[in-house]
Amino acid sequence: GAVVSQHPSWVICKSGTSVKIECRSLDFQATTMFWYRQFPKQSLMLMATSNEGSKATYEQGVEKDKFLINHASLTLSTLTVTSAHPEDSSFYICSALAGGPNNEQFFGPGTRLTVL
Amino acid sequence: SQQGEEDPQALSIQEGENATMNCSYKTSINNLQWYRQNSGRGLVHLILIRSNEREKHSGRLRVTLDTSKKSSSLLITASRAADTASYFCATALSGTYKYIFGTGTRLKVLA
């Protein structure tokens, strides 16, 4: 299957700082990527849809000014958590839409963010 | 709100037994997928079943889909300790590419 990478795999930061997480499709182009957040022992919650060359679409309740998404190329989407606070500590997972008959998505390995 | 509800929330069985997890969803879908997630790790894709399919097999996995009841089940036969993980269903809503995940089932297989 296609490969999606995330960087970094984990990050610890101080409250008030901003953190950027990268999501890359390594062997295919993805005009659409998705960002999910997962709190401990909970399921994945879709945060936003990242569209190459246009603005991201955010799910209800997700602050677009807090979670900045940039999809500048067909293989890279970035999520920046601005002015991070301890409640933003979570596991962030991206996926990239490979298209095809099943509109299959391939998931990255996730980034664990801890805000002190 | 999340699309899928899974039950049971947690399941503990002995190695060699079968494990069945159920997923219910609310609206029309294009397809439904099952994923496994080991603690603190990323997702592993297990199987995809299209809305016009009723059953699918992959190794020790058997997935059924009943669109009239808006439900799916995942059966793992002859379970192993390595099957210990959380299992999620994810549905692609008709007309969209967005996947909505169920609440998940935490499976523990005791050796």
C-alpha cells in the first residue's frame, strides 16, 4: 500500500508555543488530506479536510485560527497548533486520499503532542 | 457526533477463542473499513467492504455488512495474544471522502 509519513513522531513543548506537524504522501500525490485528533482511550475525531491549493475545511467545533492547515503541495500538508495549551495534548493523525474506486485513505503513524 | 457506535467497548477473551465486534452507523455510506490500532500507535488497515457487498474474508478476519440495519461486524477467529489492540470501524459517507470513526472496541486476548 501507499505510504504516508508524519514528522515529528512526538513533540513536547511549553504552553504558549506553536508546533508544526507535517504529513507527507511518499509515493503518491494527494490533493486531499485529513487531520484527526485522538485523546487517550478514545476514537479518532476528524478535525479538518486539507485541500491542495485552497483553504482547509474544518469540522464543527474545531477552531481554524488555533489549528492552521497548509496544503502547499500535492505531497505535503502541515498542521500548526498555535499557542498550544495542555488541553491540546493529544495524538494527531493525518491521512491522505489516494483516490481510486474505493477512495482509499492511507494513514500516517501519528504525532504525539505533549504540552507542558 | 461520531458516525459509528461500536460494541462491546471492551472485550477480553482467551487465546484461541473467536472475537466479534459490532459497528452501527447512522447514514448512507459508500463503504466501511475496519482498522486496528495498537496502544499509542498508528492505524493498520484490516479490510474494506463496499456498500453493495455483504460479506468479506481476509485470513482470520470475516466482515459482514447489513446496510438495511446500518451495521457491520468484525469476527476474528482463533484469536492470538498479538490480536490485542483497539479495533475501529470507519465509514465513508455517501458523496464525501470523509471517514468517520466509530467509538472502538478494546480487545484483550489472554495467553
